[in-house]
Amino acid sequence: MQASSPERFTFKAVKSAEWYDLERVFLSVPGSSMCWCMYWRKTRAQWWDNGSENRADMKEIVEGGVPPGIVAYDGDEPVAWCSIAPRSEFPGLERSPTLRAVDAEPTWSITCFTIARSHRKKGLTSLLIRAAIEHAVENGAKVIEAYPMKNLPQKRRTVGEAFMGFSTTFEHLGFKQATERSRVRNI
């Protein structure tokens, strides 16, 4: 893995002005253009039945004034996304036996990464996490949690499994495991 130079990238909270940049990131990655990072924001039935509406729903969230995450830029090119918002924005987490709240503390959640294929395996996830933490803290976050896959030996992960990141990346940035409810995913 060749690490990315942090100076090479800039990060912006996604507001109305960044909508088209977010759109470019999602349209560049197969699968993301169906999800639009609405998986944890809807019931499973709503998500599956209204896949075509996920884009419009995310645009409505962006235009609502509360940034639902950040976009990373390589120069002027938008290349990655990290979803971070108050946990209350993601009701699907509470319906998950594995990812339900650990306690009643107000918490912000990192729920998704979308990275252009050309920018994967270069350390960009760590930079996104740092930028997401900064964004959350600037907006009053005291507790930030994520739900990464555990790094299990000798198993190659699919994009569908990797969209929430990997434990070692978060651990290297100081995250601690809060509880263990799953063989494959940490909180």
C-alpha cells in the first residue's frame, strides 16, 4: 500500500454547494449510486423498495442544512465520501442487534466510506476518519463511534463488507472497542 500525502487532499462538509461533488463520488463507484448512503437511515423495506428515491432523499438531507458527511478532494476532483452524523440520524443502527446503542450518551456515528477505485489502498480512509472527527467535534460531538469489520486472517473482504471500514484503521487512530456483539464487526 502506498500511503497518500495528507497535503494532497482537502475535505469539505457536504452542503448544497457540494451536492454535485457528492454525486460524482457516488456515481463513480458501482453500488453507491443505488444506496446513496441511505442504508442506515431507512428501514430495509424502504431502502430496497425505493432504491431510485435514495438519491432524492440524500439530496433533501444535504439541502436541509445539516451536513450528512464529508467529501475528500484530490485537487479539484471529488474522490471519496465519509458519512458522519449524530447517531439519531441512523435509525437502522438501533434496529440492528449488533449495532444498537451501547449506552445513552449522545453519539456521532461514522457509518460509511465510498472511495473511488483509483484512490483505494493508499491510506485515504485514515485521512477521511481524521477529517470526520474534526467535523463532528466542531459540531459538538463528545463521543464518536464506528462499526468496522474486524480484520480476520486470510479472508478477502468484498466492497459490500468494507463500506464501514476496518478495525485496524480505527485502532491506529485511537478508537477503542466499546463492546463485542459480533464475530466480524466491532463497535
